[in-house]
Amino acid sequence: MRKSSGDLPPLHHLPRAEKLKLLALLEERQRREKYNKLRSMFPDTGEFRRELYSKHCEFFTAGAYHSERLFMAGNRVGKTEAGGYEITLHLTGEYPEWWDGKRFDRNVRALAAGDTNQTTRDIIQKKLLGGKYGTDAWGTGMIPRDKLGKPTPKPGVPDAYEEVPVKHANGEWSVLKFRTYEQGRKIFQGTEEDIIWMDEECPYPVYEEALIRTMTTNGIFILTFTPLSGLTELVLAFLESCKEQALTDTSNPRYMVKAGWDHAPHLSKEQQERLIKSLKLKPYQLKARMNGDPSLGEGAIYPYDPDDIKVNPFIIPKHWPKGYGFDVGWKRTAVVWGAWDRDNDIVYLYSEHYMGQVTPAEHAAAIKARGAWMLGAIDPASKGRAQTDGSKLFELYELQGLNIIKADNAVEAGIFAVNERLATGRLKVFGTLVNLLAEFALYRRDDKGHVVKENDHLMDAMRYLIMMLVEIMTTPPVKTAVRGRTEGDWRGL
């Protein structure tokens, strides 16, 4: 820590030679701080001492037990610094005494990647190398200047580098490569890497291809990003794999650390408030920026926070009419049930069926279990889907005893109708419908404005239900005493 002015010797009484000597020492200290940023990271003491960055340290430690790690964090939390710091330690082999994460005892091959050439150069390359080679800024990044060799320029991208040698503690050279996701999965083919670090989220096929590059080296894969694209395939893969994760459980290759502004001591409350004001984001977007919670992503069709439409399950009054929307498919068949509070014109989605690769009979049994008397609106394409025996899905489900009618499949009109109810608080979802809420967050348009036809089965079923609300919503049959049944039975169940 810096001494106070009262701790300094009375400089004006020092001889000129001593003053010059002291000045030279101060300049040397500044030079070392400038060209060896690594030494100042995660110190033992001080305002930003290591113990205050518990999430960052957890991420480092997890590397000793897990080959794939995700640091999913809010903006300005220090996720890129964490990734840059670790890859620098591996490249140089100069681990601090406190380091309890993954260690390599040799020089390594490392690859760092971002989404475009420009962002890779301006964020990752700058973080690691500082400025342009041959200038005073070269070596002011995470990697010490005296460890850097001469870089190989990247063709067609000014001031960007393809490859940089880094001096390892064993006297050999490590190799650092820079790549981008826009080059596609092919750019990773045919290489073997000890470390791959991807800063900002990559497409899932790129992730898969890059991961293979570490398989034969007993290498590690590091991801650091803010989940601004929502519950993507990559985010869902880690969320699913890390539901019951344990830091030292080596049986699970994946480990995820989630961090927000509360885990970043360098962000004061005043700075946080300024960021909130300057970002001018909707609440669900702010959650991703602040806490690393997956947002609804760009192009969200229903731009509402799932927490705002969720309600706790309750006993539905018997006089409320019910019905269901039904989307068919072999890989995934989806059904969602709704109850209509006509007095307040609010539809509550209260149950879901989400299953694939089973027969129509099995789907029908699950549907009838919720109430065989109910009427459902089924995917109109079911009338034209031939099966091996020549019949149609619609006919098969009718034969199984379902009461179904063809749904209105006007996509844009249906999306508008759902959006109108969401905007006015007239569509609510029981919090137990986890699959529907997951699809809700993923449902989006591509950069051409087209609806992305992935993970949308329950979204289609919900749209059918809302579009056919008046036609399908019915109340249970009148309670009646029937021979062989108790008075409490419902006819038709």
C-alpha cells in the first residue's frame, strides 16, 4: 500500500545525488507496474485484495477439477480480467504461491477467441498485450513485456495479430493464437490446444468444435461472458449440467460460476447507480447486465420478464372454463392447459405436457389424465402428417378419445394476440411450468425478422390456445350420479 505523505522522508533536506537516486527508483517502479500488470492482480492486501473476489477465486480453483468452466457474469464484474489472468499464468508458467487451480508444468499452446476480428483485437488482444507492437504501449497488458516475442500480423485486420510467442518459465516458448467465431467452426479444425479461452458467447457448433481441440491434450476450456442472448443452447447446456455441481467433483467436466455487481468490490454503489442510469435498460435486460442472469436476448418475441408473468399455483375455481393447445411432433410433442377467469379476462396457464419419441397413445393418455372432457386446439399440420399405416395424426388422436379441433395457425396474428394479453397482464403462467418458461425466454426472431423455429413447441401450443380461446374453453360436465360411480365423480373423466 502507498505510504502517506507523513511517512515519507523530508526530501527537501536530501542531497541532490540522493534525490536523483530516489527519482530513478520511482521511475523504475512505474515502469515495472506499466509493463508487468500481472504482479498487481489479486494481491494479498489492499483495497482490492484477493479475498474480496470470492467468485473469481472460485472460478480459478474449479480449474483443478473441471476441464470446462463458464464464468457467467454481469458487465464490469471482471470476467475478462479473470480469463486473461488465468491464460497468462499458463502461458508464462509463473503461478503465484496462492494459486490452487489448474497448473501446466510445461510451455503450452493457447487459443483466445472473440466474436469478430475487431472485438477480438480491441478487447482480448488489448487485455493481454496492451497496444501495438513496437510502440510504448506494447506489453502494457496482462502478459509482461519481457515475456512477449515478435507477433505474426493477422492479414486484412490492421494492428491485429494471428499468433504471439510467450516466454515460459522453463525457457521454452508458449504460443498464443487469436481467432474469431465469425470464421466458423472450420477455423478450429486440425489443431490441438492446451487452453481455449472464449470471451463472449459463441455459437454452440463452434463451442463443440473448439472443445474437441482440447481432448487429446488433457486441456481446459474457459468461457467468460454476459448472457445477453438469453437461454441459448450453450447457456442451457451449462445450466443443466451444473444444477447440482460440487467444486471438487471431478466426475462432472463442467463447472459454472455466476457473479454480479455485488461480487465486484471495484464497483462502488455510486458507479453502479451511474451505470444503471446510463444503460437505460428494461428490468429483464438489467438483470443480465447486473447479475449475469440470462436475459430474453435480442429479437425477443415476448419482451417481458418471466418473473412478471409467473404466479404461484393455486386451486382453480370449478366454474372457470378450461382447454388446451396441442403441438404435435415426433422429437417433441407439447401441450399446455389454460383456465379462463372470464370475470377479469385473465388466462392462467396451469399445466404442461412436454415429451418426445413416444406413441400417440401415450401422449393421449397423459392428456386425458388432466380431464378427458376438455377440448383442445391441435396443430393444423397434424391433418397432413402421414404415419407408417397411412393414417393421419389428427385421426389417430381422435381414435384415442381426444376432443380436438384444428387450431388457427396464423403465426403473426397469434403472436400479436399473446403479446396483447401479456402487455395488459391478462396472461399468467404457473411457476411450475418450467419448460414453457424456458421456451418463453428463448422465443425470438433472427436478424431477418423471421421466427426462429427452435425450442418453440410450447410457444406454438400457447398460441393455439389463445387464438382458439372462445372455441375451446369449456366447463366440466354437470356432476351427476351414475351407476357404479360415487356422486363426486365427473362424467367423462
